[in-house]
Amino acid sequence: MRRNKTRLGAVAVAALSAVYATAVALGAPPMMTANTGAHLKVRSPATGTTLTGNSLATSVKVTHFKVDCRYAGTANRKGIGHYHIELDKSLINMICSPRSSISMLNVKPGKHTVQFIPAANDHADDMKAMKQISFTYKPSHPLPAVKPLSFPGKPSVSIVSPKPGATVHGSFNLVVAAQNFKLTCALYGKAPVKGYGHWHANVDTTTMGMMGMGTMLGMSCGKSFHVSLAGIKPGQHKFIAILEDNTHAPTIGAKASVTVNVK
Ligand SMILES: [Cu+2]
């Protein structure tokens, strides 16, 4: 009997190590890798580019996969998703179109990498389809670094629109007001700076996936986020706005939600 128990334990350990070994081999933790089938080609920047301006323009071509952010944060659909851009392996944003740009604000001159990663609707990265480009940032007119900000009170956020119990259909604008907090797009993915950040719009929950991003519809550095209901079933749903630091972590500790009827 004892021998059987030992054997079972050994089998369980072996199985677990196999799962772990596979995850390590894929270069990402378990549960966060997707197999999107996407083929991604980087058109710009070219590898080894020297960037003298303060914004890196990007352009990609994605095939075998439909880039459609209307479904981001909702159930995964085979062959549909978006892609993530990372600077030095830190997420800048989820991207919905072939072209984008990355601000060099608070980026040190020198060698950097930019990664393009196809992702499923739940934001799980497809590391097998990832493309990485290295470039050198050598600004001719360097940007002054952003300094920490102090506010009289704690950061908070409230939802201005829609009103609780409203009926929404097709799409709507989730409008927020942030207090004691400065919203900024240029610091997406950079090191945290006190007083600065952005917000994420989530549906129904903020606890799925890494840093709650499994149900993230998108992010905003402005007053509103356009919510698509394409992937959301009719019925009552909660839409949540969460203040985030530049690394997309909810360390600010402020969120607000509104429950509406999706028709
Ligand atoms: Cu974010």
C-alpha cells in the first residue's frame, strides 16, 4: 500500500514537472500562452535602426489571423484577436491596426528592443508568433524626464456615463473622471511615475488572467473608452474602470463600475 502511494506521488510529480518544463520551453508561464495561428511580419522599424526622433513608428503585416479589437476581453475566438507591442519586454499597449507608434518619453538613450506579439481575446500572448526588433535610441532633441506629481488627495475614478441601469446596444462610450491622478498615453509600459498612469476598461470581473487583463476590453489615457458589445452577450453586465500604473498594474488602488443592460 505504501509503495502504491509513493508511486502515485512520483507519477504526479513527474506529470507536474512535464507541464512546467513545457511552459519553460515556451518561454512563458502556463495559462498565458496562446496559439493564434497568426503570422506576423514587421515592416518597420528595420532591425538595427537608429532612432533620432522621439517616437518609434511601427508597421506590421498580420496574416492567417484577423486583427479585431472589438472582441478583446471577451471569449476567445479561433483566428481572431489583436497584437501587443512591448518595449524592452514591457507591454506598451494592445494594437488593433497595422500601424502604431511608441513614445520615447522616459526611455533612456541606447539599445532597446521592440516586440510584436499576436494575442488572443483574453490577451494571452502567442510567443511562437512573436517578432523582435532591436534599435538604438539616439535622440537629437532628448525629452525631459517626467517628474513625480503630488496631489492633495488619493487618486480616484468615477463613471460619468452610462448611468446605472441604462440600456446599451452595439457599442457605447464608457466615460470616466479621474481625480488626483494624471492620465498619460506617452508613459504606457514605462517605469511607474508617482501620480501618472491610465485606466483599463474591464467587463464583469477584474480577476481573470495576468493582472486582471483576461477581461480587459482595452485601455485609455483619456476621458472615455469606446466599448464594443460585439463579444458580449445580451443581459446585465458590469463595466469597470480601473486606474493603472504605467506597467498596467492596478497598484493605484482605485476603480469604479456601472451595471447596465446590454440589448
Ligand atoms: Cu494598461
